[in-house]
Amino acid sequence: MPRASSSTRPPSAAGCGPSSSPAWRPWRPGWARSSSPGPAATPPSCRTGSEGRTLSRRDPLPDLSPKAVEARDAAFVLGTYARTPFHPRGGRGARLVDADGKVYWDLLAGIAVNALGCRHPRLVKALREEAVHPLHVSNLFHHPWQGLLAEKLVSASGMARAFFCNSGTEANEAAIKLCRLRTPGRHGLVALHGSFHGRTAGAVSITGNPPYYEPFQPLLPGVTFVPPDDAAALEAAVTEETSAVFLEPIQGEGGIVPLAREFVARAREACDRVGASLVLDEIQCGLGRTGALFPFRELGVRPDVVTLAKPLGGGLPLGAVLVSAEVASLVKPGMHGTTFGGNPVACRLGFELLSEIEERGLLARVASLGEWFGRRLAALKRRCPAVVAVRGTGLIWGIELDREAGPVARALLGKGFVVGTARKAVLRLLPPYVVPKAALAAFTVALEEVLREGAPAPAEAGKKEEP
């Protein structure tokens, strides 16, 4: 991997890498970790077997070097991802540290997951506290954190009830079922070209990007796709056979494409005309990323269902479906469920995430930082012909280029910036809410350097990296 250049490489973070703390060591899967430099402490005993033999961890640690990790993944992990050879092993806040101790600015946050960055003290404390309680509680029983998290989500959104699952795609699968429950005998679904709602059979059926769904046809019948912001096409597609309309307020995989307020309002009216449900997928853009906890409230619409995930679990798998009172009244025990959804540890982290956002004023910070960053990106576009368009708000941005984005993202990684891509030619930025302004300023300098230094132009661009 290329080493970050001295001109744009981020400074070392206190406590996040070997350059700043002699006590820093990469995580290793031993029984315990010492608070001081040197080998991890081994407990004198872990348990005693039936023959009185003490069982402890004394076997050699597996090889965790980047080369060994990549070889093991290639040999045993199903090849569903085109992975970049980058190995984050530590960090703090908006900084990541790789296996070689190099420090990077994280402007992707695990694809909008790590909203509070790496090793946030509040989340670390909560994890330690929950580790002494059951890590899993069946949904046949109660634990305190589902209700506490649901209360926060319901109170802030104005919806009536919350259902917890494990991911965004599961949230959208549940939404499809709930919408059909509300409209018996009607199965039509309307979604947008360029949309992304997940990869399971139902969710990929309403994902408007052919490479995601074509290999797996036939999928759900009765799905109609219309162009974003084409209100006339949407109104024509919504009929008496329509069960629901699915919209992302800001398309993520589609290239960071915000929907117009008027278009979303017209979608609500079209649904009301035939009694269909309006589902707003805020999995990537929700929970503070735009500077609002729920973007739909800024749009002034009333959805029947809202789906959430990504940052909700504070880094652990957690999705949610928020429903109106009408939809909630139709659900009876046994109609839907999940083994792991609403896990106590994930719900505890979700509760702490929302509490931190509220108590630290992070929504206002994201909104203000987004306004400043938008102006800076607009200035970059004026200076740099390679930047075709800039779209976004808060801390969700797409920078459309005149070339494929994958090689540019790799060049930025070499300069110490972790970014993503969307579609073919869009750099996708989803930094943690705690990212410093200096990191975003340094990024714009680095991007301009990469584009002017000749990162592959349109005719030279290589194969696009898959998200």
C-alpha cells in the first residue's frame, strides 16, 4: 500500500497509533490485554475441566499480518467483495490506523456506520458494562434497552412504534410485509431508478440498479421504477394495485442524489389517492447525517413507514422499522420476528448514540460543518474542471468526476484519506459527525492534487470498485 504523503497526510492522533503512544498495540485475540506495553497478560486460569485440568489460552496466536489476512480471505471467504488492500486496526475519532501504524482521516465511517468515529469513550464504556450481562436475550423475553431505544426513536420521529432487526435490508423486507398487511390483495411496489434498498430477495426487487437484481430474476412481481424527481411518472405509476412507494430522501448508492421536496410531497399525495403506503428509507441518510435526526421531517411529509440502520447500532448490526399508528394496529404476535434483532448490546449502543447526538449538539455541528464544506466543494468545482458536480448536505456528499472514481479513491488513500465511491464516477463522503474541519479542508487540497497530478482520466480509468 502506498504511504501517505507528507504534504497531506493527517497528523498522528493522540492515543490512536504507535507514533503517538508507546503503549499502543494492534488488537490480538488473546484472553486479555495488558494496559502497559509488552505481551498480552494471560489469566492464570479460565475454567477447570472435569479432570481438574486448568484450561487457558497458551496456543500460538494466528498470523494477523496483512499478507496472511488477505490470503486467508481469498482462500475461505466467499468472493462477494472487491476489497481494497487496507487494514484498519486502530484509531480514535475520525482517524484510523492501519496494520503498519500509518494514520488516515476516515471520511467514510464504515459506509455511514461509525457516526461517532472510532473508539468513542461513551460507546466503549457501554460495551464494557454490557459485557457482564447476557450478550443475547431472546425476543420471547424482555431486556431494558429495546424499550429505551424505541422510546427515543418514536419520540423524535413522531411515529408510533418501532421494530428492531439486524440490518437495513431486513428493515426494508419488514416494510414490504407491513405494507402488504395494510393493503390486502395489492402487491404493486413503486421505487426509483438508481435506488438501493438492500440485497435480499424482496429488497433487491425494489433496488433500481440492474446489476444488483438481474442475475437473480425472477424476483417480486409488480415492481415499477420511475426516474428521481419525475412527479408525473410517479403519479402515473401509482395505481389501485400499488401497495407502497419506496423513496430514499437522499439516494446513497445512486450517487448522493437528494430528492426535491416537491417530489416527495407529490409522492405522499399519490399514495393518499389510492390508499398506498409511503416508505422512506433513511438507512444511509438518517440519524443525523444531514444535520437532522430524521430527514423526512425537514421535507414536511408524513410517512407510513421509515426504515433505519447503519449508524443505529453504534457499529454493531442493528436496523429499525418505525411505523404509523395505523400500521402498528394491524400487527399481531407471530406476524413477524427475528432471532437477533434488538440485541441488548446493540440497542444499548443505539441508546448511547442518540443520547450523545442530543447532549453534544451534534446535529447543529453537522449542519454547520456541512454548509461550510459545501461552499468549499463548490469552490473546488469552479477551479477544477475534473469535478463535474457536487451534491449533498450535512456530512453526506457526492463528488461527481469526469473519470471513474475508483482510481481516484485509491490515490486519496495513498495520501491518507479513506473515501468511498458510488456508481461509476462519484466519490462518496460519509465522515463521522466528530470529523474536524481541518480534515475536510485537507481533503479538498488532496483531491485537487490527485486530479491535477493526473489520476486516470476518462479514457484511462480502470474497472470500477464495487461498494
